[in-house]
Amino acid sequence: MDVGHELLNTPFPEMVEKLAIAVAEAQTKLDMNSTAVASYMADQKIALPDLSDPGGAPKEFPLPAMGFLPTFYAVQEAEIEVKMAITMAKTTEKKGSMSAKAGWGPFSASVNASYSSRYAFSQEGSSRLRVKLAPADPPVMLQKYMEAVTEKMAQDSGLVDAGDTGGGGGTD
């Protein structure tokens, strides 16, 4: 085994793919939450006095018609950082000694051989996942719809004239 081989075994494409899928799933859940809040807000009503009939019964307005919109979020960026350190070491030692005595008579010899092999492997790793969320504009169609509802309710309640488009205070 060598360090280069170990680094090649790191599944970087798989990490990137999983990050991308996680971001997409997170964005979907954020959008689903915002639409659920929008639906909830549409069901909630605020009772306000009817300006066209001050003595009459109050009119009920849904929260979005009063300008309350759910917050939408978007994943702005996602980052994976992986750090690793791999250390490998292999040591081999061989030792040997031999002694012999000779002369007239019996012969003796001793052999002392030793062999040791050492192998060490050390690895370290750390990773960091960073995701940045930021508020986003509501979907264009929802925004236009809510503006139309608000304008219609303002006309019905007498807050603006039917011919007033709310375009601003410019001079002719």
C-alpha cells in the first residue's frame, strides 16, 4: 500500500453527488414548508372595521391579503472540505551472529539469527460541511396573485378607488 493509492480510494465524486442531492432535498423541504405556511396564513383571518360602512360588521381579511407572506429560503452555497493525513511506515531488521570453535576433537557452532519486521499505519481525517441559507423572494406567481388579491380587497373595502392603480404619486 502506498499513500497515493489511499488518496485515490477517497470517494470524492460520491461525496459531491451526495452533497448535491442533500442540497436539492433540503431546498425542496424548505419550499414545502413555505407553501404550507402560505396555506396556513391564507386560512387565518383578521377582522377589521368596514371603512365603507363604519357602523357595520367588521370585514375579515386573510393574512396574505394584508401583506403577510411566508418567508422563502434558498440554499445560496454549499461546501465540502475534507482534510486527511495518511502515514505509512515499514521497517525490516535482520540480525545474525555466528560463532564457531574448532580444533582437534569435537566441533561446535552456534547460530543466533533474529528477524523483526515492523509495520505501522496512521490515518487522520476531518471534514466540514457548510451550507449558507438566505431569504429569497416568493415565487413570482404567488407574489402577483397576492398583489391582485390585496388590490381587490382594498377596492372592495373602499380603501382605494376602482380606477386607482396605486402607481405612485408622480406629476402629470
